[in-house]
Amino acid sequence: MWCLTGLFRGLRMAVPSGHMRYNKVVTKPSPFDALTVRILPVDHPDAQTLSDAQQRELGSIFGFDDLNRLDPVPFTLPDGAFVVVYDGDDLVACGGVSALSALPGHAEIKRMYTVPDRRRQGISRWLVTVLEDHARTLGYRRIGLETGNTMTWAISLYAGMGYLPIPTYPPYIGNGYSVCFAKDL
């Protein structure tokens, strides 16, 4: 039996009654009607595939070669979630939202990534709105994020969506390649 567990700003989440809130389909009206968003544990194979691809890409930009795997706990309800975007069976994008421990009351967007052949189509912008809506539903009133200071495409995306620069927060203080942003939800 399925029940509708949330309806906010056009975002619907259907979850089996009495089951954990993973593998639920999230649909949001968009020009991307062929896309499906699933909330998955970060250690799900599809989530790890995209997260690892993001880490490899960042490694090539910033000169590291180890994969920094996410701790699944911050990305579980009631504090957060990790989402994977599909086009049919094809992996398209991912991102997560979790509590930002350095700034109480803030959510944090993590691991935003879109596969290279699907970039420049507005998918990342759309996914940020999905994550923001989820953060609102979890009770957060403000959201922050960190990105690389040379990643002008990411900085432009976030600035264009109303994110403002803030001082770097732990663990990014003093690393020389991070910039942080936040906005009210």
C-alpha cells in the first residue's frame, strides 16, 4: 500500500506505508518530464557510481586521486537525503542534503554532480530546487554549500539561484581552494 507523505511546492513523495523512506520516486513538474528522482542511501550502487565519478572529476581538477566516500548517516531521514536522477535506466545526476553541523539550523548541499553528456541542460539547477524543497520539508530555514574556487560554472549556478558568499566553515577553513555560499529557504 502506498501513501502520499508530502506535498510541497509541487514535489510529491510516495513511500510504501511502514517502510523506510528510500527508493521513493520524487516527481516535480519540470521540462525534464522524462527524468525520475529517487531518494537512495549513499551506499546504493547507483549513488556510489555517481558520487565516485564526481570525486574522480574533482580529483583531476584539484590533484587528488583518492575517493572520499560519504558517510551514509548524515544523508538519512530525518536529517537528510541523497537523490539520484535517472533518465529511464541511465544515471544522470546526484546530490545530497544533510545537516550542516558547523552552522546549526542549516542544511548543506553535497555531491552535486551531473554526467558530462547531460550538462548545460538545466538539470543541476532543477536538482538544486529539489534539494532545497527537501531541506524545507525537513525543517531547515537556511542552506549552505561548498564548491571549488576555480569551478566557475558551479559558482555561477549557485549565485544565479540566490546563494551569497559566506566565510568558509569547517572543514574547509584555510584549505585555499574552497568557497562557501548560503541562502535562506
